[in-house]
Amino acid sequence: MSGRTRVQACPERTCIGCRQRSARDDLLRAVVIEGRCVPDPRGTLPGRGAYVHPVPACYELAVRRRAFPRAYRTQGPLDTGELARLVGRAEAQETHQT
Ligand SMILES: [Zn+2]
């Protein structure tokens, strides 16, 4: 509605999947806790956060591009299963047959 968009009032983040910028509210923040990628819908968890659109397509792109470990600067395995469930990726997997 309001045409006034300030950096502080409307923070933008880049989706690590499709690389498009969106309002932070449209993106899902996720942080890494002990090797697990944990969704942080309220944006309250401490640590380095990565932002991705909460849709299977962007999640998959991010996984394929190895964007998660890059965003978190982690090495080694990263469990993104919880995130996958949240974006509906788990369901998609079950109905993947064509
Ligand atoms: Zn995206």
C-alpha cells in the first residue's frame, strides 16, 4: 500500500535458492545449530541466518547449488531435513514418480 519503503522499515534479503531479493517477511530464515539446519520463522534464533523462499523449488535450488553450507560457511554434513519438511519437500519426494 504505502509507497514509502525504507531499508529499515522493509528489510530485504536474498533467497539463497533463486537468488531473488524479497522482503524479509516473504522469506524463511534458517540457522544452523550443531550441524542441523533449523527453521527460524520468528527470526529470533542467534547465529548466521540464511534466507530462502518457503517453497520446494527454492529449497531444491539451494540444495543443488550447495547454497546452505556456503551461506553458513560450514564444512561437512548439514542436515536440512527439517527445512525440507517445512517447505513441503518431503511430500514432493513421495509423489516424485512420473
Ligand atoms: Zn527463492
